[in-house]
Amino acid sequence: MIATLIQVPLAVLPLLLQSPTRACELEVLTPQAIEERALAEFRVAVDRYTEMRRRVQLSFEFDDETWVEPERVPPAIEPAQPLAREGDIFTSEVAQVLRDRIDRSLMDRPYGTGHVLMPSAAPAPRDPGPKVNTPFGYVLGYVKWPALVRALPPLPPGLEYALWLGDLVLLDRESDVVVDILRYALPPGAHPGVSYP
């Protein structure tokens, strides 16, 4: 085998022997930092959606007064975000944090204090279930589950969470549009009134 020698100028040698710069180091995040980062990402996405909805609603202005025809808003929102799909707001990072928080909430006392109600729906025969950018007009009732509601990040006015079987649905209540869906948010068998030790 023939050895090849490479000459390195002395001026360059210190650069080759330096430790990696901070930009090259991997960032190690604590679980709390990961959660905070995901929730900040969630807030930005929700704020982006509410700003888009505000612009759509302002396009229905009459006589210098904002008046929105409710039956016209959902079709207007869909073209405003035609490429919206599941996971735009409940990204994989956000989804993991929310599932972890929901799991922890199931170990709390099942009811706790307060009278917080969350819309809850079950499928009708041959009902395919909710889809992003479509109406969620089939709420069958409300469920009292404060521990679960406390586990979820707060939402701006006009948006709310709903349950569809084990899925968590983000609703635009003002226009009755499904904004996003977190599939399998609840573990099988989870329901209010039951705590999981």
C-alpha cells in the first residue's frame, strides 16, 4: 500500500483541530421544553387560522358593518385554505404532546370542579365522520369532562374542541367548519367518569 502525504499549511492547521462550533452541536431538549415548543407551534397555527377567518368574514361587509351570512362562510373558508388537511394544526409534535397530556388527564379525578362542557358526537349509520374543511353539524350532545378540557391548550373565541368517538376535533364554531382532527386522541375505553391509575 502506498501512503500519500498531504501538506497542510500551518495557518490552516488550527482550523482543522478546533472543536465544533455551537452551530454544529446538537440541541438536547427536556420533555418540558419539547412540550413548550409544540404548544407554541400550536398557538401560532391557531392564530394563523383565526386571522384567515377574520379576513374572510371582513369580505362579507355590508354598509360599514360586518355582517356574515352563516351559510356562506364555510364555502368561503374552504377556498381561502384549499390545501388544508389533517395535521396542519395538530402536527406530529403537537399531536404527541396533546396525547400525553390527555393520558395524564385520565389519571386525574374524573370530574373535578367546574361545569365545562365539550361537544361530543357519535356516528350515524354510514356516517364517514368529520373531515377538514367540512361542516360539523351533527353534534349529538355535550360531555362534562373538566380534567380533559384542562389538559388541552386554550383556544381563541370562536374555536372549540369536540369529541368524535376517540378523535379530538378542532371546530370553528362560528362557521361550523372542522379545522383539524387529532385521530385516536383518547385511548380505547376512555370516557368521562372513569379515571385510569
